[in-house]
Amino acid sequence: MTDRYASFVQSAAGRAVVKRLGLPDPPRLRRHHLGDPLLPGPALLGTATGGRLAEPVGTILTAAGVELRDATDAGPQDRFGALVYDASGITDSTQLRQLYDFFHPHARAVLPSGRVILLGTPPDECPTPREATAQRALEGLVRSIGKEFGRGTTAQLVHVTRAAGDGVLTSLESTLRFLLSGRSAYVSGQVIRVGAGEASVPADWDRPLDGQVVLVTGAARGIGAALAKVLARDGAQVVALDIPAAGDALAAVANDIGGTAVQLDLTAPDAPTRLADHLASRHGRVDVVVHNAGITRDKTLGRMDADRWDQVLDVNLSSQERINDVLLERGLIPTGGRIVSVSSIAGIAGNRGQTNYATSKAGVIGLVDSLAPTLRERGISVNAVAPGFIETRLTARIPLVVREAGRRMNSLAQGGLPVDVAETIGWLAWPASGAVSGNVVRVCGQSLLGA
Ligand code: NAD
């Protein structure tokens, strides 16, 4: 599906009309291509007094080939690919002024599709109420910058645990590489937590999933097909699963990426054991499980028959639980394993006509919250992504006026692409991202829904 309005806006005639009438102005987003530098220009790195993260972040960025500047050598004409600020030293609200002092002079110096990243301490790890209050305040700045800077610039807050460990720094590196690059084009206004956990540095950051066996459910089309492609590009051996009726499309996806296809209805009573048997006999393990398959059966609650309720809950939530249980019981997800589930902003905000769907997708968030602490002990991370409006067959079915509203009601004034969700899931799946667990990351262009 194409966004004709966005194409029009990017034409010369379109630009004139949009400016004159004050219409939404969706910018062309920077997306990742193999070999791209992380940023379109240098990064300005600043720190509040006493920050503990600027030094390791400087080392990470330099190693990743980013040209670094600090505020003392930044002139008024300079333009930046990113503004990165270590706010971890802020322990009292009176010190928040340092944020203004850093961002104000450079607020208009960020290049198109630039990045703003604030680094802080999780408020629940702060030793005093004053510090927790000041750290919590950072969210308001980040979310407002995401709405204010425009031209495809995104803004995120990264909470980095105080706990020591190599895993923390490795996952901070994987997170920064994701957020600065075009992989995170449609992710904005997010708070991402890097906690304690094991993580391993890849031999090659261009192939961060090298040698990993990855299961993708619902891989025949839409987000799942994009996922299979992105994960294979990143080095994974992909097992693509979908219903038998989608067999031809599934085979085409699997052939295209040199992966394998499994035709299985996830709601069949024997699906978990058949899947586990297949993975055990072919691969001996599955490093990454991506629960992407999902359906909608929309009706307002008063008009919804029980079948619509049952089908949606079963495909979108209960089948994920049954499959996790069997794969974990049989030890098929090894230490270093990853589970990534696809939720939705409907699961956060709720949606008219989608009581069944929103219940299932909120349940997915519950699954992440409840499994993350226990699986962390086994060295397995579990996260969810919550897509907003993504251009697929699912959203093409929405009536035109509602569809246009969904597309534009976000800071980037456009729908996301399946590849945007796929890149986000890819980052969570990397062996380097093991200390990122228990997160729900929205891929919604900072949608107003549920914000
Ligand atoms: P899609 O309908 O294009 O693809 C979903 C795939 O899942 C299909 O290939 C389908 O055959 C498969 N599937 C459905 N039931 C299955 C079952 N019982 N067993 C095996 N496979 C099954 O949808 P999409 O837009 O690509 O969505 C992918 C995921 O993203 C879903 O979980 C959806 O809820 C979620 N999501 C999508 C959007 C969006 O805007 N497109 C927004 C939020 C969340």
C-alpha cells in the first residue's frame, strides 16, 4: 500500500501547496542500508555535572565511526546528525537547567532525520526521592523534543542501570547503534531500559545475528515477511512459519532468503509439540522466537459474536503462551535466547471496535512483564514491540477517513513501513541486546494514541 499524500508532499508542486495551506508535512525518513554510516553528520555529546555515561558513550560512538564534538568546539553554523546528552549526573530538579543550557543553542542545528538521545538512570534505582523526581522529568523533555524538532528527527530516553557488568555496556552499544541509525526511523518518544544481563559483542556489527536460528510466525506477508528479510540480512537462519493456506507466499519468502518454511496453524492443539519437534530435529534449538502472527476480527462489543473474541485471543495471545511453555520446558531456547512478541498501540490505548484485539495485545505486554524477571535468570530476554499505524494489508482495510487520521496523528505525520517494525525486533533479537529485557518499545512515530 502506498501513501500517495506523502509522495505528493515530496514533489515541488506538493511542497508549495502544503506550505500555503498549512497541511501535515511528512518528511522522507532516513532508513538503514547496509554500509550506511550511523549518522548523517557529527554527534554533539554533552554531559551534566557528575554524569557517569558520557565517557563510555564517547568510546562506543568513536569506535562506531561517529565523529564527536563537544559544546566547546561547536560553532553557530555547525549542523549535527545527533545531540546526545548524559543526564545521569542530575540528582535534583534545580539541576535540570543544564538540559536547557545544552539543548537550547543547538535546537535548530539538527540535520533531517537526526537523533536526540538523553541518557539517564532508571528512577526506581535512584537513592533519593529528589533524584528519582529529576530523572523522571527527563521523559517530558524527550517527548516534547520528539514533537517539536520535526524533519524526521526522533528523540529517546535511554535508562541505563547502575549495576555493573560488561553486558550493560554491550547492550548500551547495541541500543545506541540501533537508535542512531536509520533502523529506528519510525521509533520516537520512547523510554528504553538497559538493565543487567548477559550480552555478547558480534564479530561484525553488520551481521549482528550471524549463526542465530530465528523463528518468525506469520511470515508469509506484511510485517512477518519484512522481518524474515531483515533478520536474514543480519545473518540469521530463518524458520518462517504461517498457516497452510498461505503456503505459496510463505515458500516464496523462505526461498528468497535461503530460510525454511513451516506450514502450521498456531491454534491447532498439537501446534506447540509439532513445532518443538521440528525445531529440535532440524536445528537442535531456537535462539530467537518472534511471535508476530496476529489477526483482527473487529466489531463493537455488543455486536461481537463469541467466535470473534475466541479466535483473536487464541491467535494473538494464548497460542504464544502455549508455544513459549513447550519450547522452554524442552530447553530448546538456550541461554542467550530471545523472545520478542508483537503487541500494538491498541493494547496500550484501547480502540473502538477492537475489545478483543486490544485485550489480546495488552495481554502480550503482561506476558513480557511477567516472564522477563524469571527468564533473566536463565539468560533469556523477553520484549515486545507495539506498532502504531503500519502500511500493510491489515491497515489497508481501514475506511479511508479513519486510515488518513491514523497515518497523520503522530510526530512524523506518516504511517510506518513493515521494515520499521522488523528493524526494531531485529535489534531486540541481537545477542548484543541481552541486557535489554522487559521493554515494550512502540514503533509508532510517536503516535498520539495512548501517549
Ligand atoms: P498480516 O495480516 O499482513 O499478517 C499476519 C500473518 O499472520 C498472516 O500471514 C497470517 O496468515 C498469519 N497468521 C494468522 N493466523 C495464524 C495462525 N493461526 N497460525 C499461523 N499464522 C497465522 O498482518 P501484519 O500487519 O503484518 O501484522 C503482523 C503483526 O503486527 C500482528 O500481530 C498485528 O496484530 C501486529 N500489528 C500490526 C499493525 C499494523 O499497522 N499493520 C499495527 C499494530 C500491530
